[in-house]
Amino acid sequence: MNVLWFAVLAIAASLGDDYQRPLNRCPDSGKQVHVHIYGIRNAQGTVKAVLYGPDPNDFLVKGKKTDKEREPAREGTMTLCVAAPDVGQYAVVIYHDENNNHKFDRNWIGLPTEGFGVSNNPSLFLAAPSFGESKFEVKEDITHIAIEMKY
């Protein structure tokens, strides 16, 4: 039993600090996408990851998501798993729903009042990113992407 325990510890150590297991159970079907989220400012509310694609016209359109996952927020970093139906190009949007009202809150001029991020971490200035700026390739094996939360 001790040998098995040491083997598990050795494997976990070899994965490094940049790898975190998803907090949620990965879906049984589809291609796994592990969304590593960095820069979460507190543990209030929930963090949601929304997968879009492969049709670029569906990006950021309400009701057109491919998958979504929501988990209680953790300060610092956390990983969520979403599933793409097949290989191809996809994009992920994350948001920190600090007040846990299940909405992406904005101020009176439409700017976000809660943390958010987009795959590929594009520079954003007063406009939503395009699918082209945000897309990444989902592979046969597990796909890992890192997104920085912006507040």
C-alpha cells in the first residue's frame, strides 16, 4: 500500500504547479477541455465556463453554447472541464458571478462589473472579442487552455 501511495505522489508532483485537476466531473461523452482559470480575486459566488463552437456565428449568442460548467469560486486558480462534441475550433468564455445571481452583471453603459475572461486572452477594449481572436483547436486527447480572469 505504501508503494502505491508514493507512486501517486510522484505522478502528481511530475504534473507540476501549472496543472490542476478539474473541480467538476468531466462529461462522459465528447472531447475534454480543461479550462485553467487564473487571477480569481476571491471565493465569493461561482465561476462559470461556457464553450462555444465550432460555428463562429454562434459565439456569444444566447442559447448557442456547446457546453457550460459552474462551480463555487476559489480565490487564485481553479480548473473546470467542459466537453466539445468533436475535434475542431472552439472558444471559451469565463465569468466570476460574485453575487451568484446567475447573470453576467454590467453597469449602465454595458461594461462588465464582474470578472471575465476569454480563451487566448485577447486584448479587450470596449468591445467583445471575436471568435477569430478567441478560438483554439480541440484535439482527440484532453485539450488544456489557460484563461486569465479580468476585473
